[in-house]
Amino acid sequence: MGTIRQFTPVKLFIGVLVSNNKFIPQVQERLAAAYGGIDHRSDVIPFDFTNYYEAEMGDLIDRVFFSFERLIEADQLPEIKRQTNQLEDELAPLLRNPRLTVKRPVNLDPGYIEQAKVVLASTKNFYHRIYLGGGIFGEVTMHFKNNTYQFFPWTYPDYQSKDYQDFFLRMRQIFRSQLRTMCIIDRE
């Protein structure tokens, strides 16, 4: 029988899609109020990998990622996904542009990294997702091997891009530094 051990904390990130990048500061402020200080932010990345969100968000969508200083327990992810869904609903009327009608001006995608993987939360089930509870599923989207992130057949094309990889590699460095400070991993 295996021994149950305390799970190492994980690092929360939230991927933000916006129908207008002028919304980013307001979204960032709300996320920081909810989840604490932001210790890493990606550049604004044009989201032109798919037209999946076009009907809801329009045809000019931008992405930005935020990672948060405070580490979390992995089992908090379902509640955070429910909170970010609620935050999307709260922000929608505030961010709508009267000249451009979009149903969904912001899309918030929380996830976390461990040393070896990136996990995303989803409300949609599929063969590669595991039910976490409360209507939320988890997906291992990438894994870390040979000093970079490796992909699975289901890894979204945007997560395979250089801009995303740069964000996650830097976020992983910050995370490992935090773990060293907490004496959870050995210094290299």
C-alpha cells in the first residue's frame, strides 16, 4: 500500500481572452483582488489560432496570461473555475462596447502548473479529461521534459506556440524558485 503524502502546492495562472485589449487592466485588477499579487504576465498575444470564439467574442481577440504569487492547493482548481465563470458574468455588462455587440467580452481560463505538467480547468468533458467535482474537469495539457514543454495530441494549438511556451517556461522558473524558498525542492 502506498503512503499518502502531503501534496506540493501548485502555481495558479489564468489565461484571459478579451474582445478588446483595453479591457485587460480592469480584468487584471479584478483577478489580483481575487487571487492576490501577480508575479508574471505575458505580452498581449493575438488569438488567431482558431475562430472557435468568434461568434461570442468577435473576430479580433487577444490573449494575456497572469500567474499569481500565492501558491494554491491543486484541489482548489474547481472552485477557482466556478469563480472565474462568475467573474466573466459580472464583467460582461461592464465591458460590453455599445458599438460592437459581443456576447462574451472576456473569457477566463484558470489552470495551474506543477514542476512536471500544466493542468487546465474546463466545464466540458472529453476522453482525456478527469472529473474534479462541481461540474469541473481537469486536463493535463502539457508536460515538462528535456527542459521544455511537450505536447499531447489534444494540446490546443495556441498552447504549442512560442509566446505561450515563453510564458510557461518563465512561470515555471518563478515557481521552482518559490519551492526552493519553501525548502520543498533541492537547490540545483
